[in-house]
Amino acid sequence: MESVLLYAEAEGFIQSLERIPLREVGSTKWFRQHEYIEKLNMQAILSASANQEEFIKDLFVSLGKIPTLVHGMILIEIWKQKVFPILCKLQDFSPKSTFPLYMVIHHEATIINLLETIMYHKESSEAAEDAVLDLVDYCHRKLALLAGQCSRGEIHTHDRVSHSEFSEMSSIQDLHNQSRMLEFEISLKALSVLRYITDHVESLSLSVLTRMLNTHNLPCVLVQLVEHCPWQRKTRGKMEKYDEGKWREIAAEDQLKMTKLDGQVWISLLNLLLKSECQMKYDFNNFNKNQLLKLRRFLTEVVIDQLPNLADLQRFLSHLAVTDPAPPKKELVLEQLPEIWNELFAENSGKWKAIAKYQVQKIFNPSENELRQQANRLAETYNLDVMESLIPDKPKCGTCGAEGVKRCSRCRGEWYCNRECQVKHWPKHKLACQLMAEAAEKLQKELKIKT
């Protein structure tokens, strides 16, 4: 399998990740972390799509760095809301290139993409610790905004552009357009992240359940997404669905097929409405009940055939229509509150303009030489863009060519089908293994020195 990172490289990158102040967004230190996260994201996607050992996820869990990822994502969300609009209006803001700014805007999309890959696993939700509350709030903000925009007919109509295509654009208007497009994609990724969190509610704190069901009433938000379906539209009488960064025309015979996004909404609803922990916490009052009953008209035989578990939801809604569930038990629970968003606002409230001015003067106005160096580093990172959509072949045994299931634990660069083949290949692999392991150890030491 073609790889972006060796195990030791990835370990060094993840270990070096840290929380960066809002003022330093776009700085050299921030860009170095951005490059690390881009490569980690690519490797995570490659491993997951090839159904191989997801060592990126394992490292984020074991090194306790998922909260750092969540912090970095919310940091850019706040920067886009509070600093970016001010920065664009400053009279002395005339950047030689808007590409570095685009990288900052794109950073949020990279992190949510990485989280979508690693949060599939139960241990990732547990390793997020208290940051899972911030992640739930983040997903709610994105989905509520998406549902509201769709109900008003404000969903974007353009396809995503590649990094290389954007590098040819230069206007602030291009930047704003791409920011709006990325916001749409981020919201779709947030839907998947939310679904994975609902998969594992049994192992999370009661505060997470309270946040999802009572504070944000996520079941009703999901009902709006089912009603309005933001990833589907009609253009000149033809059905189109959004998939992998593009609006694609759907053949008549495929229009009733459920997309991955449809499935994420329905599975989230199944988890939040049918799991016993959720039923005991959710308030099935008249408003919520009437909203949920809207789902019945979407639960057709064609839909249930594609996701048979929806038959359970259909029966639940039929029962709900003729009964009044007992109100939720009011238990005295010390509720946790999300910290990242609140702390970032508390640290920077009233300083937005000062931060924008500092960034224009010190960060987003580099010399031509600095800009050239930055462009070279970004080009090195993004020459792997295509790997985001690559589905690689399964690894082959280094001895016999059969499907590899065991990996060399030292260099992690060679695969074998069994122990016998690994022992047989060792005389040939020994020197390469030693060189790769030593190079990886050297790189890890260098990373620690730099950070």
C-alpha cells in the first residue's frame, strides 16, 4: 500500500500537536501543525479505505490528542466568525496572495474530515474525554445552520475546487465563496461525526446525553434534515445529489437509493430515539412528538428495504402517535459544560480587531521570499491531494504475494500473510528494516527538538 507517513513519523507529528493561541493562527508554527494534520488526515483515510490497521486513530487515542484536534477546529471556527471579517475590511489589508488565508479556512475542513475517520471507533469517543461535549455543540451548530439555510433555499450550488485551482484565484471574493462552500462540506462531515457519537452513548457521560437530547434537541434538528435533505436538489428538472465534493446527476432508476448522508441521519435518529438510555432522558412533549411524527411519511417500503432497522423506528412512531410517554426522570446530576468554545471566547473577547491588525501586519503580509518558501512547503504537502479519494489495494505479503495481514512491528513498512513468511523473508528485509527504523527514530527526535 502506498503510504503518506511511516508509523514513527505519524507518532512524532501527533505528539507535537499543541493548542495554539487565536492570535497565532496562520503563523509559521501554526502552518507546521497544519501540514502535519493534512498528512495525518490523508494517511488515516488511506488506512481506513483499505480496511487496514488504523494506526493514526490508535496514536491519537493512546497519546490523548483528540481534545487538541477539537480545540484546533473550534479555534478556526471562531477565527472565521470573529477575526476574518474584520481582517478583510482593514484598509492596509492587501495580501500578495490569498492562498495562505485559504489554508487557514480549509484547516477546519481538514480536522473534521480526520475526526470523521477516527471517531467511527468507540475508543475515540471515550478518548475525547470532556472535549466530546464541545464536539457535540460544534456538530449542533453546523447542523442547525445547515437545516436553516436549506429551509430558506440558501444551500450553495458550486462544486469544491482543488487547492491547485484555488492557488490561481486571488480576490477576497473568491476566498469568501470558497469559505461558504467549505462550510457546506464541513456541515456534512459534522453529521457523520454526530452519528458516530450517538453510536457510543452507552459509554459516554450523562452530560453528553443531556446536551444532545435536552439542550440542543438534536432529534428535532435531524427531522428538519430529513424534511429538507440539503444534499439533494433539482436542476432543470433533473435530480442531483452531492457526493465527494460534486453535485452529480442521478439516473431515474437510482433516485430512490439512500445515500451515505441519508443513512447517517436515519442511524442517528435510531440511536437517539430507540436506545433505552436516550428514551429515559428525552422529553416527548407535544412539540417534540409532533415533529417526530413527521418522519412517518418518509418511512416508505423502499427506504425500509435499504435500512431494515427502520422498521423498528416505524413501529415506535406508530406507538408514539397513540400514547403519551412518561416525562423524563428528573435526576440531580452535576452537568458538565463544554469548555473549549467558552475559554476561547473569554480569552479573546474584545480583542478581535487587535488580533486582526496583528495578523495583517505580522502574519498575512509575508515577503516574497517567505511567500515562496511557504508555497513550496504547501506544494509538497498537497501533491498528495489525490490520495484523499484513493482506494488502495490491500497490502501484499513480501514473501509470497498473498494478502498481507501482519505488519513488521519495527519499521511498519512491510506486510506478511503469516509468521512463516515473515521469518523466511527476514534475511532480505533485515537491512532495509534497520535503515527505515533508524531514519524514523531520527526524524522523531528532530520533531521533538523543533517543537
